[in-house]
Amino acid sequence: RKGKTPEEVVKRYLQKVRNPPEEDCTICMEALAGPSGYKGPGVGGISRAESVGRLVQCGHQYHLQCLVAMYNNGNKDGSLQCPTCKTIHGVKTGNQPPGKMEYHVIPHSLPGHPDCKTIRIIYNIPPGIQGPEHSNPGKPFTARGFPRHCYLPDSEKGRKVLRLLLVAWDRRLIFSVGTSSTTGESDTVIWNEVHHKTEFGSNLTGHGYPDPGHLDNVLEELKAQGITEEECLP
Ligand code: APR
Ligand code: ZN
């Protein structure tokens, strides 16, 4: 993906549209048949013939120039998410700092899951210096409360969630660097958009068991990051 320009990345996920429909582009709100409302840098020289594209997976249509502007506003990881239906084209990755993810089974049951043992995940991320993918490159970031321990039932569905979390970890999507909504501290390691249960035998924080919907919620959150069951088949 290095060396590919934003325009090349975007075009990889587009089919040409010869006759744009009489609809507006929902990014710039201008007619698809007319020019893009965006005139940002690096998107000049787009000819009339390729000014509108259809995303290959979901079929939604936009001005090419609008998609390039949207891509430039994101973290430029080589993937493109449809702003209408959220379908991810390519592989979405995050900016989780380096660290370790481990897990093992402990011989105790979680509240609400009396018939199985428990998977304990241990995340460990040390403090460090922010890279170009973070909001303040060169500035240190802190890492509070590590190692962080999380729990899943050792059931079929729990093991499925674990497999998908391992993929999420590899794609740097479990944590990010930013401002903690709990402590208000900035430039620190924070949970990303995938909820974890950090309490084992009780539920004092709201991040414990029982919670009958938890595994399905997590599967939905993983899906929103482009991580589904199919990803984990050999
Ligand atoms: N356990 C699990 N998830 C949590 C917790 C917690 N104790 N606290 C917050 N979250 C969830 C929030 O619901 C939110 O969705 O993490 C998301 C981001 O919240 P932040 O407060 O910004 O995240 P962070 O600072 O990383 O977490 C705060 O979580 O695991 C603990 O030790 C950690 O005390 C810290 C707390
Ligand atoms: Zn779409």
C-alpha cells in the first residue's frame, strides 16, 4: 500500500459509471452528473469519463473526487468504507501501539455461563512515543491499567469471539491512542470500538457479567470493523 496514491487506492474499489444517475452524491450533495463539490489538493486532473464510480462490493455511487477527499481525511490504511452502508472495501486497520495479547482458560464459570469455563485475555501495552498514524506524532503516550484482563465464556460462541479478537489485534483495532472518556487524560492508550468485559465475578462497573447480549454485541462491533466469521476460516 505504500507508494499507492489515494486516487489509486480509491480506484481499486471502483467500477466506472458511464451514465451517472440523476441523483446527488451523498458526500458533497451535488449532482452525480455534475462536478464534485470537493476541490481538494491531489485530486485534480480527473477526467469527465471517470468522475463517478460505483463501489464494487455495495454498488453505491459517488464522485471519485469526493471519495478521494474522504479517504484523505481518514487514516489512509488502504481500505475504504462506504459512507452510506459502512461496507469496508479492503482491510481496515487501526493505530493500536505495539504490545502483547495472551489468553488462557481458567477453571471457573462466569455469572450467566454456569456450564463452561472462562477464557482470560491479557493485553499488555507499554507507554511509548506516538507515530505518524497518531494525532500527535513524536509526543509520548501513557498506558494506564495494563495488563488489562478481560473475560469470555469458554463456549463455542466465546471461542469464536476470541478468534475474531485475535484478528482485530493483528489489525491494530483493539486499542487506539487518544483521550480517555473515563479519566479525561489525553495522549493515552484507550479501548477502541470493541467492548470487553474486564470484571470477572461481579458487575460493579457495567463491564462485567452477567450480560446475555454481550457476545452478540461484540460480534456486531467486530463486523463494523470489517471482521467476520468468514475471516477466520482456514
Ligand atoms: N472495562 C471495559 N471497558 C471499559 C471500561 C472498563 N473498566 N471503562 C470504559 N470502558 C469502555 C467504555 O465503555 C468505552 O466504550 O471503553 C470505551 C472507551 O472508554 P475510555 O474510558 O475512553 O477507555 P479507557 O481509558 O481505555 O478505559 C478506562 O478501562 O480497562 C479499564 O484500566 C482501564 O480504568 C481503565 C478504563
Ligand atoms: Zn455502500
